[in-house]
Amino acid sequence: MGDRLRFFINRIRERLWIKPLVMSVLSAVIVFLVKVLDIEEIGQFVPRVTQDSIETLLTILSGSMLMIATFAVGSMVAAYSSASNNATPRAFSLIISDDVSQNALSTFIGAFIYSVVALIAMKNGYYGTAGRFVLFVLTVLILIIVIVTFVRWVDRIARLGRLKGTINKVEAATASAFKRRRHAPTLGGVPAWRQPTHGSQVIYGTTIGSVQQVNVTALQACAEKLQVRITLTALPGTFSAPGRALAFITRDSSGAADLDISQIAKAFLIGDDRKFEEDPRFGLVVLSEIAGRALSPAVNDPGTAIYIIGVFVRLFALWCEPIEEGDRQEGDNDRVEVPEISVQDMFDDAFTAIARDGASTVEVAGRLQKAFESLAFVGDSAMRDAALRHARMALARAEKALQLPEDLQIVRELAGFANEVQLHERL
């Protein structure tokens, strides 16, 4: 339930209108709540504030907030466009969910609604002495909040949508997904070992799109009710289409003869796009796309590709970090079998495009070999095998693309670490 709640909260964060709407309603409510403190006994002890001074302050606030809110929307749209054009459209969801920008826009719109509603209330004599004083203090406080928010937001909008900032956001989202999957490698189920047999029943998706989330708890409830075992064949990120199996079920010896499997397919949330939270491989794909665009002839920015190679090394090193005993979530759903993510597949997502597009650039080809060398010695056998395999593939691509013998010799010398790894294995 917690994973599903977090998933939908993240979807709400991607809706730009949610926070401004909440802030607008809250601002209007605050204006009318001030009347609660408009008590005659309190009015005898507070300074008297003229109605004209408050109306002037509210008029200035309402006029300036409308312009600032309009400016904020324009700046955010420009930042979103820049992120899509300079990086990749797949990073758009991370940029639009930026909390600082959403909070700033919500503050500006909320202050505008507050000032308009408060101004109307003042002109209609809604407040007494105490109410006017409280409203004056509240207006000054809101003005201070607006100024602080604007200064902080200007610093943020200068970075929002820039290539480095987009890469950092994708890296952070991918690292978060890596940590969650490392703590729950089977999504709360048990490791998969079964293969479809003649008596297995295959579950297909009802819609076409990408698997965004799998509700393993719901699958466990269905499996217990039907007395079956469910083995997943589609993890989050898998493309669901007619003929693509999501899972297959195996009956227990005492299981029911006729199975109602309609609820099983509903446990797979399928949408148009892949999501970062439940799909660690998606972050690798997005980073690889950014590097591929940087290596295109139109951009010709090998420095960005080299930086992303470093990001990959950090992420894969994070994947291999040991997990504390208490942090690893044991599989409580013993009737749901879930395959773990393949390190080979993750390497394919991360490095194939860079090795292909950067094969003719000695700086990129050389940095790839250094990255593979680092990952080959992190202490994980699966990652060592994947690093060696991709080092050989990257070298083969470089041998076909590099024309200068000296450049090719540099890459070959850097790729010589594979011999050291094999010697180390024999010892």
C-alpha cells in the first residue's frame, strides 16, 4: 500500500495546477478566518490601522503578484522547453515536479488571491479594529514570504532546465530507484525459478503501454484465494502488448479447476510512459539518451557523454553497496515469484548507445574502458562479467570507427585491464 500511495503522490506532483489550486483555496479561507479574531475586547489593546493603508498595501500586492505569477509561468515553460530540447523529453516529468518552482508559483498565485479577496472584504467594511490589525500583520508577513520565495526561486530558475541540472535530477531519481530495488529485489515476492509448463495459464495485459507498477500484495491475495502460484514475466518498465505475457500461474495440486484471473491482470498498472520510481532501468535509458544526443554531430559535446559515464559508475557502485541486514525487505508474499533485474540488461541500457555513438571519439572510447575497469573490480561477479563483455564490445566498435592508429592504440591499452581481471580470477 505504501508503494502505491507513493506512486500516486508522485503523479500528483507532476500536475502543475494542484499546488496553486490548494494555495488559492487556503488563501481565501484565511481571509475569512481573520474575522474570528475580530473581537472588540482585543481591539482595545491593538494599534489602530487605517483602512486606507491596508487597502493601498493590498492593491500593490495584488497588482505585483499577478505580474510575477505570469512571469513565473513563462520562465518555467521556457525551462521545461530547454530541458526537453537540450536533454531528452523523458526527463520532463522530473523537471515539472520541481518542488521549489511549484511552491514559488503557488505562493505567488496564493498571494494574489489573498490580496484580491481581502481587498473586497475591506471595501465592504467586513473587519473591525482588531480584524484590520490582524489583516495588516498578515499582509506584511505574506509580503515577506513572497520576497524570500522570489529570491530563492530566481536562483533555482537560473538552473532549472539546464543540462547539468537535468542530469543531476535524473541521477537522483535513478539512485532512489536503485536503493528501493536493492532493498526489495523481488518487490516483496520471492525469487522466481519456475518456467512456464504445459499446464500453466498465461496472463496477458488488457491495455497497450508500459508496466508502471505491480501490486504484489494484490497478486498474493489473488493467489491465496485461487490456490495458485503466480510468476511474473514483466517487471515495471516492460512494454505490454497483445501476445506479451505479464505472468503465468501454476495450480497447486488442490487448486480450483476453473480460475477467474480477471483480478490478476488488474494488479499490473499500465500507462503510456515509463516511470522512474519503480523502474531503475528507465533512469539509465534516459541518461543514455542524453549522452547520445550530446554525441550527435549536431551537438558534438563529448564532455557531457564523459560526465554521464561517470554518473553510471556512481550508480552501479551504489547498486553493489552492501545492504544492512535490517534494511533488506524479505519476501512476505510467498505465492508471488518475481525475477530480479539483470545486471547485463542494465549495462545494455546504460552503455550500448554511448559505445556506439562515441566509438569514433577517442576521449569517450577511452573513458568507457576506464569505467568498465572500475566496475569490474567492485567485487560483484555479475557486474564483472557485464563490464568485461561491454569492454570487448566497445573496443570492437572503436576498432572499426577510429582511423588514427595512435588513437586506437590508446583505447587498446586501456582495454587491457580485461587480461588483468582474468588473471586475477585464475589466481
